[in-house]
Amino acid sequence: MITVIGSLNIDLVTSVDRYPKLGETLLGSNFQTKYGGKGANQAVAAARLGGTVRMVGCVGSDSYGDDYRSYLQNEGVLVDNVEPVTHTSTGTASITIAEGDNSIIVVPGANFALTPEVIEAKKDAIANSKVILLQLEIPMETVEKVLEIASEHKVITILNPAPFQPIPAHWWNMITYITPNEHEAAMLMESPDFKEEYKEKIIMTNGSKGVVFYQDSKEQLIPAPKVEVVDTTGAGDTFNGAFAYFLHEGKGLDEACRYAVRAASLSVTKFGAQGGMPTLEELKSFMDQN
Ligand code: ATP
Ligand code: RIB
């Protein structure tokens, strides 16, 4: 079982030719509402590949929350631990796509109702998982609580440190792998708490360049295949979900990264965070062609 503990957002995606200047109004070319949130994106990425995936998170008791639960269920994700909360709305992400990139403002809403107390009640779900996948769109103290339970039960933990916040020094021993992008990796390694020995836990995604990890103190690069980019939103999430899936299936670090990098590259060829996440068959046929 892969358990993803994290956010569920509704993505409000506007496409425009260029970013507006401060105070300027522009006419955009397209607007779409999509399912997103780093937690749910990663859960869908792993489930599409065929993983048994449980999502733990909170949505608002609004129509967005109800729709999201049904949608996840259709994607094959177990949603018994996705809880509707009454006092706040489902998380949202206002995304602008322009100039070949994106910018995102997240309003966490119900995602911040996922407190350590809620996690305490779900201890067994964490303890009986093989892999736990976490991001930083839920409260830091909740992430810490999950890490404590998981490490006590020797469950593999993958932390995607996004959106970036400094990682407390005492977390490192509870993390099996940490998956920053290039910018997050630089901030992690600049921290005064960072020790050289932690490098072997780092799997750094690096956009079109691929992924870098460290083995026996040596840097290994797995290049990304060249693809026609439509939308890079959720590329990192696809990598994380796929990486968790292949580790869960017993693949070694190198092989899990090789599959995950290709799944992520395939995902950027379609619109929306989850739009291009491949099934196992799609991934295999892409790999045969590349
Ligand atoms: P996001 O925050 O947009 O989800 P990220 O910054 O977390 O992304 P990246 O390092 O940009 O993650 O990308 C993750 C993976 O996605 C890369 O390792 C690569 O496999 C794939 N990828 C991203 N951009 C491209 C691209 N332009 N061409 C091919 N593959 C890409
Ligand atoms: O990583 C992409 C995700 O970040 C989007 O789906 C958005 O919801 C934000 O959380």
C-alpha cells in the first residue's frame, strides 16, 4: 500500500501570452478548472500506473470537496481517509500559464485542517503502508507527526519538499528519500543543518535535464527524454507518484528513477497537472519508442 498524505486543491488555470505587470489587466486566452494539489496529484500518478493508493487529506464540505472525492475514487484511489471539514473551503490554486512556465498561488483552506490529531487517529493506516509520500502543502507539524509514526514502523518515507520550507534538522533521520527540484535542492544544501551524508537521500528533479541522485558519493544523472511541452504543471508530482510506485514494486533506486523520469516527461505533453499522467501501458510504450 502507498499512502499519500497531503493536499487536494482545485486548480483555477488561466492561460495568457505574457505575465501582467503589477497593476495591469490583460485578456487571457483560456480558463479551465482542474483537479490538483500536490498530494492528490501524486496519488493519481501512482494509481494510474496501477498502484494501490490511499489518500489522506481534507476537503471543504462544498461541492468541490464532494466532486473531488468521487473523481479520485474513479481514478482508483482509496478515499476513506479524505475527510470533509465544515469550517473552511476546499484548497485552491490560482495558476497562470504564460511564457512557457507557470506561477501558482495556493490558498490551503481545508488542507490545513489535517492536523497531527487527525493523523494520530490514522496511525494504523500509516503503520501498515509500505511507502508514505508527503509534500509541504499541509501543516509542518502534521508532516512531522507522520514521519514519526512511519519511522517507528520502518515504513519507507518520501518527502517532496514543495512548496519549499526549511527542513528541521531532526527530520533527516526519519526521511528515506527527499525529492526537491533544482531550486529546492539548493536551499536544502545551503542550510547550516545540512550534512554531507544526507546527500544519498536526495533525488533532485531538474526539469528538461532529468533527475540527479547520489550513490556511493557519486552524482548520477538520468536525462529526461525530449518531448513536446504543453504544460509542465504537476511534472514533479508525476515524478514523485511514479517513483513511489516503482519503489513499492521493488525496483532499485536507479531503475525507479529511470521509469519515474519518463513518466514525468510524458506528463508535460498534456494540459493540467493530472492530464498527462500515464498508465503503465502508456509508459511502457513510450519507453519502447525512446
Ligand atoms: P512542478 O512544480 O511544475 O510540478 P518541479 O519543479 O517539481 O515541477 P521539475 O524538476 O521541473 O519538477 O520536473 C520534474 C520532471 O518532469 C523532470 O525530472 C522531467 O522528467 C520532467 N520534465 C519537466 N519539464 C520537462 C521538459 N521541459 N521536458 C522533458 N521533461 C520534463
Ligand atoms: O504541483 C502542482 C500543484 O501545485 C498544482 O496542482 C496546484 O494545486 C499546486 O498545489
